[in-house]
Amino acid sequence: MLGFQLFSEAVSLGALNLHSKTPRPVDQESEDVGSGVAAYASLALANAQKQGQLYEAVASRDLIGQAKEIHLERDKISGHEAFLLLTKVSSKTNTKLREVAEGFVRTGVLPSTITD
């Protein structure tokens, strides 16, 4: 059995364990091939994580934009003021900005804890 740590930029992504169907000693060639496969697997995992983060960021940006647009129309305020209002709610309620925007877009109501 060979085990390789999968990492990218000093961040651990997991491990790759290789097993043989037949009992035999591990030779240098097996280690070299396994090391190469582990390097490619690390790249693939890191890229998949970055892509997922990018998709999430775009979705969050769109949701925050929708919440801002609702405020623009309903409250007749600027985009900057709408964003500041959302961030104020986020800060006072200790809730992620994306979650505040999502709740507002879904219900049309901000948490009642914000009075000023």
C-alpha cells in the first residue's frame, strides 16, 4: 500500500491510498507513478474547489443585487445606501450578508431587530 497526501498551496485536500491486488514490495517506479497521480489529483481537487467557490460567489453577488434592487425600488434609496443597509443588518444580526439578502428577497422583510 502507498499513501500520498493531496495538498495545494500548503492546504491539505485529503489523501490518495493505492493498494495492490497482489502482495509485493513497493518499488521506486510505483512510488514515482503514485506521486505523479497524486500531483494531478491535487490539481483537479483544488480546481474543483475553486470553481465551486466561484459559482457560490456569483450566486451570492446576484442575490445581494436582487436585494439591493428591491430596496432601490421600494425605499427610493441609492444602490450604495441599499448595500449599507444590508451590511448593517448583517453586522447587527451576526448573519452572513448572503443569508440576509436571501431572506429579504424571499420574504421582503428585514429582521425587526434593526430599528435605526
